[in-house]
Amino acid sequence: MNTIQHIQQFNSDSRVMRLQRLFKNSSILEIVGIERNETRHSKFIRWVFKMPEINTKSRYSPIMHLLDILVRRDYEQNPNKQIVPTDFGNSIINRNTSISIIDVQPEYQTEGLKFKNKKGVAKSGLIDIYITALISSEENQKVLHICIENKLYTDEHDSQTTKYYAYMTGGNDLDKDKDKIEFDKGTYKCPTKQGDIVLFAFLSPTPECIMKDKAVLDKKCECKKYIHINYQDIVNEILTPLVEDEATPDSAKKKIDQYISTLSIPGDEALENKNNKDDETLSKTVMASGKEMLILANDIYKDYKKLFIKAVFDSNYSSFKTGYKDFLTNLMTTVSHSTDDDQDFLYSKLMVLRLNGKKNNYLVMHDETYHVYGQKEFAVNFAKLYCKKMAENSVLDVKMLNGVFKTVKGPTADAPLFVTPPIYNPKKTNLYDEVYDDGKGLKIYFANNIWGTGDYLPKLEDFIKQHCSKEYIIIQSPER
């Protein structure tokens, strides 16, 4: 099938038309401009767990599904030693226990606790969602406590998770020398007692591909006793089953459908990334997507991936790209959030950047991992890789580096690409980034402004293709 035929097939695909309509649906929260308000989302989740018609002792109740999520994610994130007690986790999987909600409180006040660590003094705060439930089995009854920290645009601050963990547990297994925990005997009263089960969840709109990256998750949440879950988990395993359950009241189904529509609205990536990444790397993201939207988006992406790549990266198909810009942006955003394939995750994110006028990104692969880089990241990360390679061959020094890279720098430029501290003090300016440290005194810095003038980057691309095409594979380059 040639490209023209492929476009004609795409134009007449009923799935595309159906997905177009789903993308255009607005929710009440979007209309009033609070679709990314943490407090509103916490209140909706509280409503789901408080609704008496659906929160029964059934093995299909929302609290059971939430525990399913925690058990599964715990095993994924902590394969060697789970946080959820083994016996309790098995009882949830096998459904040989019943659980009934006692209370669900948003913004639960923690009082009477203060501790000081290297980040400063952290006083009392608010647990975003606090669920208490009664666990009943043939042997006995226990109280279950679930504390959920809900984050949309930011990671935690002020040691929130450590603070809440200490409050709920009395801080018995925290490093008191490190954290210097203090409890005010006049106001502090531990809400749990011996024998209770206490679980902690960190809820965020994190894409599925990142949910398997423990290093990234650990940066989001200080306390390692928290289990990371995302909004897609909530949609897939709690909200969608409720919509599909005949026993759920129609009025509740309508509210849930509206809420899922809210989560699927593409917005800018988390604001905190703007301080850490080049503006060119900022893309679009969703919080979660409904079942039908996910199936349609991923099926269409799989069937028309080659067409989309041509449309986005080949100027001969600019008319198709222009005509479907909004649809393709929404489609790629949905795919990047839901896929667990590294290549599709980054390829779709790069296509969103290109669709929205950001032309200076690279898609590369090294260490068998795909990356989307802005121009600075591209140059600096390659410099790190090259220095590491040369060090392993025992031929690393600044003179050698500048000699090898002379075709990249050009004969008329004065400042060297690579420097060491005796030549240049990197603390005085941000024009150089550290790319190598042998731990014995040798540090090497690289000119991070290589992308800003002349044709340095095309020359660097040529250098990479000639010398390191196996270690650093350039899949897509910026538009020139």
C-alpha cells in the first residue's frame, strides 16, 4: 500500500472518527478551569470510596480494587521484599477476607509532630486522602489504614511522606539520628495501634513507561514505604469496573464518565520539569484515559505508525500533518502515557513536540535505551559517553579530546570544547557542564553552549556517526 492509499484508508477509518469525537468531549471540570486541581481530584476519589451503594463488602468493591493495585505495584517496585504484609496481600489476591469502609477523609490534619533533617524543619501537615476500613476474616478483625499522597504537577516538598509515615506509625522504624523526630505529648496521638495494617500510596499521573523505573519513582517520593500508583490504575481497576457494573447507579456512572473525560484532556507536562530540562523537551501529557479511548488510540497508532512518522518528519506530507495536528497531538499524547514500550513512549513524545512547533529535539538510543534530548542534553550526554569510553581505554585527557573533536569545534573558535578546573572554573558561569570525574581529582568539563552558534551540532552528528554509531544511534535529528 502506498502512502496516498494509506492516507485515504486513514481518512475513512471509523475508529479515527470515533476517537475524534472522544477527544472533543469536554468535562465540567475543564469548563470551569479546575481540571488539574489536586484538591478537586482528592475530593472525587473520596466520593468514590464513600458512596454507600458501591462500597459494600463485595469482593468487587472499590476498596478491594485499590488494594489489588497496591499489591501489584508493590510487587513490581519491591520484588525482593514487599511493603504489603505477605499474608494480607495473599488474602486480597485470593479474596478470602472482607473489607468494609469506616471513613474516608480528605486533607486529614496531622498534629503534634515535628522533625528536623537536612532539608529543614517539617511541621504538621495534611494527608490528602486518609481511608480507614475494617478487615474481617474467619480468625479476627483488624483495622486498615491507607494514606494517599496525591500529586499532579509537583513532587513532594517539606519531607511530606516521611512526616506522614512518622505520624501514622509513631516513627518507630525511622532513623531518629538522621531525622530528629519530635512528638508533642500534648497534641500528638498516634491514630493506629499494634496489629493494624497501615499502607501508604503516592498517587500521580506518571506515565506507564516510567512506572517501571524505580530510580525515577524514588526521586518523586522521599519515604520508601510509599507504593507508587498512577491515575491510569484508578481508571482501569476502579472507575471502569464501576461504569461497567449494572449495580452502579446511573447517576454515579455519569459522574464517573465525566471524571474520566477530565483525566484524558492533554495538558502541558508537569511544571517542575521546566526548571530541570530544556524548554524544547517539554511535551504534552494526560492524567489517564478511558478504556475505549485507550484501545482506539493504541490500535490506530499501531496500524498507522509508519504514516504518522512520515507525516511528522517528512516535509512532503506537511499538509496531512497540518490538517490532523490536533488529532495527532491528542493521539500521541494518549499513546505516550499508556504504552509500556520505551521506543513508542519516546517516539510519540517526540512527535508531539514536532507537531507543536518544537523542532530542536533528538531521538537517540544508547545503552539499549531510547532518549529524547534537547540540543544541550544531546551534546552533553554524548560528551559524557565519549569520555567514559576513552577512560576505559586509558587514553583520556583534555588535549586528546580537543584534538579528536577539532572537526566539531571548527578552526576559528577560540574557547576549547573540553577544559579542566585549572584552566577554567565552572562555578563562575554555566557555560560548561561536568562530563567526567574519576574520583581521584581528574574532572573534565564540556562547553554546553555548542548548540548555540554556527554548525556545531551538524558537525557533532557527523562525528558521532563516524566514530560512535554503535554506542550512540541517532534516530531523529532536529529540523535544519
